[in-house]
Amino acid sequence: MDQTMNPNRPYIQRMLILLILSSLVRGASLQRTTSSAPRLVLSGWVPNACTLVVCGSSETRPKGEEGDQGLPRPQGLQGPAGPTGIPGSERDFWWKGISGGKGSRGNSNLPELESLKTQIRDLETELEGLKAAITKTQRVLLPPNGVMVGERIFKTDGSRGDYDAARETCSRLGGALAFPRNAAENSALQKIVTWHNRRAVLGINDMATEGRFENLNGDAIAYSNWARGEPNNLGNEDCVEMHEDGKWHDRGCTLEWLVICEF
Ligand SMILES: [Ca+2]
Ligand SMILES: [Ca+2]
């Protein structure tokens, strides 16, 4: 058919094309609204490219269901240990050092202290050796001529003499004429007298004042062990002898006795 026969033909053709396109677009819109996907909204038909843009607002979309919380996350592996911190005291030390705090006082006496400890240990060892030697001396050397009482040793060399000779003998040996200051010492001297079966002269007298017996230093005696009836100064007796029973008698000073010295 010729265009000249129908002057509205171009217009009719464009209308047909538009109707076809409109049908296609509408069909697509229906497919989208029946699916579970978000609905497509056609705001209208405008003969340009923007008419195909989905322009629906989010408010018109249905709210979706809440999703599952999902499986809990597995616990992660323990990380490597961190560096060791500075102990409190050291930290304070460094902090004081940085902040200008007072420094700790040095101990310059440590070497001297260690030296003293060493000397003390040496002395203790030496003391133990001396104790062993003393014990051996007591056991082997003293009897029957000597006895140790505390720190004092009573010893005789077996010599005899009067009072003056006895004093001289003991002084020459580096000691003094013995006299007992207590019962233990009296017992020790008695042993020597008994062993030698001879009376001994003691280092006390009342030459200066009758009846006041004193030692060689001039001090009045504090201990005595007089026999019954003694001292009686019979015939002017100013010296003292010990009998085998340990008892004392005042006697004249020119008799001959066993000499016992004390050290
Ligand atoms: Ca007398
Ligand atoms: Ca007498």
C-alpha cells in the first residue's frame, strides 16, 4: 500500500511499536512482583531511557525476616606469652633513678664482714683443738700430780718445803702457792694430798693480824674448811696445812710439807 493512500500510516506504525514495547515492559513488571525478590516499581512511562529505572523507595519494601544468629565462633588459640614485666622493686629503682630519687646506700663493709666471719670460723676451729688438747692433758698428764678445776690447775712437782720455800718454788714455776676458794677446789687439792699421802701447806696465813687469815695478795679469805677446834693458834700458829681428809689446821710455818702450786 502506498503512503499516499494513507497519510496516517507513520503515526499508526509508531503507535503499534509503542504498544508492543509497553506490553513487554508490563509483562516484565508482573514477573517481578510475583517473585520473592523486591518488587519492581514503574513510576510511569516516559519515552526516554529513564523510564526503565527502578525508582521505588525503601519504605515500600517489606521488612525481611530476622536472620539466624549463626553458629558461635570457635575460641581462638591462646597467643604467645608477653614479655616479662619489670619487678616492682626494680621498677621503683629505675623510676627513682629517672626521677632523681635518692639512691640506695652501698654496703662497703661486706668484704670486711666476710673477713671477720672467716676469722671467727678459724678461731672456732682453733678453740675446738684447744679443748681437745686440754681434755687430753687432764686425762693423761695431770694425775697424780695435778687436777684442773674450771680454768685453774693445781699441780705439784713432788717437792717438799716449809712455807717460804713453797712460795719460792711456785713462783719459780710461774705459779703461786695454792689455796682453795671453794669446795670444788678444796676437793681437787685433797686428791693430790691423798695421792701423795702427805699434808700440804696452803697459800694463806694470819701473820699480819692474828686470827685474820688472808691470801698472798692480802685479801681476807671468803672460804674455809677448818677442822674441829681449828684455828687455835696453839704455840703461835700462823700457817695452814691440809690433811688427807681435806680439813684445815693452823700450824707453825717451819714444818715441811708437800708443795702444791696453782696456775
Ligand atoms: Ca695464828
Ligand atoms: Ca692449830
